[in-house]
Amino acid sequence: MKTWKIVHFLLAAMLISHVTSGSDIQSPEEQLITNLLAGYNTDRRPVRNVSDAVNVTIDIAVAEYLHMDDRNHMLTANLWMRLFWTDPFLTWDPSEYNGLDLLRIQGSKIWSPDILLYNSVFDEGFVENPDFKATIRPDGSVAFLYPFTYKAACRVNIVYFPEDIQVCPLKFGSWSYDGLKVDLVNRFPKGDIANLGSMEEWKVTDLVAERHVHYYNCCPEPFPDVTFTLVMKRRPLYYQYYIFVPACVLMLISLLGFLTPPESGERMTMVLTALLANTVNMEVVAGQLPKTSSYVPIIGKYFGAVLFVNALAIAMNVVILSLHFGSFRAQPPPAGLKTFLRLDAPSKWADWFFWRCFRRRRIRCE
């Protein structure tokens, strides 16, 4: 009996020893991560020679969300950032790690370029890039892809509102490194807008990428940047239906007020109501547009012309009502004026235009 207990004890001990030793065995991926990050310094640029520059390639894709704040000159866009570079300290032989040819490591554990949006708008300076995983291949090529919502300053030009086209630059560059340390280039001549769905107010027509090199007053070194120019065209149907159509109708009402008989007493009321409605409509439009003193948009000129027509209609109605209901002594027109206007012969249009020559007093046009 004691012999069986000893055998059972030995078997249990061997089983526990086997399980414990098996838990210490690392997978090829874990071994690779441990070997790559052993002694790795995230502040050291990934170059063998300190005089070499790290070539960083950038590309962006505009995602679903895109909003333009016309009044505050601000663009809010959800972008998919795509950064690519080569790290010679993150290379390995796949045959030594069971054919492992792709590795994903947290971005904070390796060196990454501090690429920022230069024309971003934040209340408290710049916002740090999110910490997503980076994809690494055996030759050391690193792909760092992450989504981010940017708020960028964009100067809005509303001269041709609502048929306007807005051009918003998105300027990306390194904040800490100059061009001799980190060289930033665009991957493609245009950005990716294939994932951007249809929007109600705007239609994105183009996203052009251009590389520039600037020299700032602070430093003698060059600073490269890649600017993605977002071109958007406004969809005008909403503004045409709710702004232009009512304004045209109100202007026609002001002109139709001349056909109203003076005895009705509604001629002046109709014109004043149209003037008030046009003023309210103009205030609604002005509340949606940015404040600027550089130019007057075409829609502002249009509303100014409508207000001028309404004011002229009011002045003409005042004259007509004064002539119709005035207490002054009316006199027939001079002979020269009658000849010029062809009033010496019977004319239906003249009789209608002068409303039978102040018919209240029944003065004959002779």
C-alpha cells in the first residue's frame, strides 16, 4: 500500500514539474519581442550613422466625418494617418522564429516621428498622437496607422456663396526634428478620399499632397512639411430653396404693389411687409456667414439690391399716394410734355398709366 502511495506521489511531482517547465517556454513571437526591445531606446533615431536622416513617408485618408464651421473658419475632419519608415534596429531572420514575418508592437515602445498638424486649433496647444500598435516587418520597415480627429484652421472665402468652393490646407510636419534629422515626404501625389461617404452640404472633389521646405527665423536648418489641400464644393440646393426663392418672391410682391388700387389702402402695407421680410431673411443669412471686411459676397450684393428696390418702391408709392389723395391744386400737363408723351392723341396706355389724370378731381387731359 505504501509502495502505491510513493508511486502516486512521484507521478504527481513529475506532472507538476512538466507543467511548470512548459509554462516557461516562450512563443516565437514573445521571444522576438523580447529580443528586439532588449536595450532599445525610444529616444534614439533609427539610423546607424548619426549624420543620416530618417526618411518618413506620410499619407492620409479622409474618413466619414467632415464638418466645416464657416463662421469660425474651422474644419473638423476624421483622418486616418499613415506613417512609414525603416528602423534598422528592428530587423530579424524569420527562419529563426518559426517563419514569423509580421510583428505588431505598441507604438510607445519604439521610436516614432512626432508628426503634427501645424494649423491645428486647440484650446491648450497641440494634442499628442494616440498610442496605437505599429506593424513591423523583418527588414525593419515600420507602418504606423492610426485614426485621429483634427480641428484645423481654414480661411473661408464666401464671395460666391452658396456656389462657393473652399480650399483647406492640412500642413503636417515634425515639431522636434529638422530636415537633416527627419526627412518627411508624401507617399502619393494625392490623399485617399475613397472612404469618404456622401455629405449633405459638401462634396469633396480633391485632396492634393505637396511637399515644401521652409526656413524659419529660429533655426538655420530646413524644415520639410507635407501639405494636403482639401478641395470642397458646397451643395447649394438648401440655400437656393430656403433663401433665394423667398427673396425673389418678396421682391415680386414689392413690384406688384404698384398694381394695387390706391383706394384699397393696402399698397403701402404690402411694400413695407416685403421690406421687413427681406430684412429678416438677410439677417438669417448673415448669421451663418463669417464676419469679413475684405469683400462683399454676391449674396450680400443681391440682398442690398433687393432692399434698394423695396426702398424705391416705398418712395414711389409715397409719391403716387400723395398725388392721388393730395389736397394741392392739380394742373394739366404742359403742352410740350403732352407732345413728348403723346398725350395729345387718345391713348389707352397713357390713360391707364396716369390713372385717368387724377380721376378724383376729374381733370380733363387737354
